[in-house]
Amino acid sequence: MKRFGTVLVMIVCSAIGFASGYKTALLREHNRLEHNKQIISRMLKDVWSNRDTNSAMKVADELFTSDFVLHDWTGDSRGLEIHKKGIADNRLISPDWNEEVLDMVAEGDKVAVRSLSTGTQKADIPAIPGYSPVLPATCKFIRFPELAVLRIVDDKVAEQWDFADDWGANVQAGLIDPDHMTFKPVSVCR
């Protein structure tokens, strides 16, 4: 009987230990995921929506890895300095640029964020060889949704896959008129 009591106490203690350890692990994981979401919220607010470019660059140094990779419609760009140039160029083109978080989800080392980007195009958008000619300043206010998936490594943003409604933004800016576009007939392509 004494042996049974000892075994029972060991089983109960093991179960309690396992349960409290599991709960602690869940809490740690939840806190880590929330921390990753805070990093992305800060990136959108203090880098992309910050009207002070110098301040935004300092925060970018804190939040991005030096070998940061951006995957977007133009291809892949590598390195923090290239990314910081893109941030500064965006600020020159749209001084009132803002990114508002609509939804955010974190899982593992990734954070997915759906945001609303707004701004007034006050300068020309430079040509992107092979993709786009120079787009003249329109001084029009645009707003469009974006979806990004970001990978976090050691509390820094290491990689981003960005999907934006560039077509909608270009229509709003008056750069594309979908009602007056002409296309070659399909037979020309054969």
C-alpha cells in the first residue's frame, strides 16, 4: 500500500509538473508572437509612416537585419542600405505616406499584416528598367491595401514578401485609365 501511495504521488506530481511546464511554454510562445507583432507595428509606424526621414532611418537600423531581403513586384532587393534608400525615396515621392494596420497574425517566425497605405504623390516615381517608365507626379491622394508576410530573426525583420494593389493605386493616381485602354487582339499573339 505504501508503494502504491508513493507511485500515485509521483504520477500526480509528474502530471502537475507537465501541466505547469506546458502552460509556461504556451505563455512564452504567446509572448514571443506578440513581441514579433509589436516589431512589425513599430516598423509600419516609426519607419514607413514617420514623416521625419532621419528618425525613420535610425529606427530602420534597429528593426531590420543588415542582410534584409524584400520580395515585391520588381523582384528581390537585398541589403538594408538598399531598403533604406527605398524608404527615403518613398518619403520624397509621398511626404504624407501612412500605413495603417488592419489585421495582423503571427505564427512561428513569420508575421502576416494587412494594411492600408495612403499618400499623395508629390514627386515623379523614377523609372524601373524593364518594368515601368518614369511616372510623373500627379499630386493625387491614393489609398490601397497591402498584404505582407515578414520573417523575424533575433528580434529583427530579415525578409519580407509584399503584395500591394499597385494597379488600383495607379488608377487612382490617374496613371492608368482602365476605361480607355487598348489591347492587341488575341490573334496578334499567335
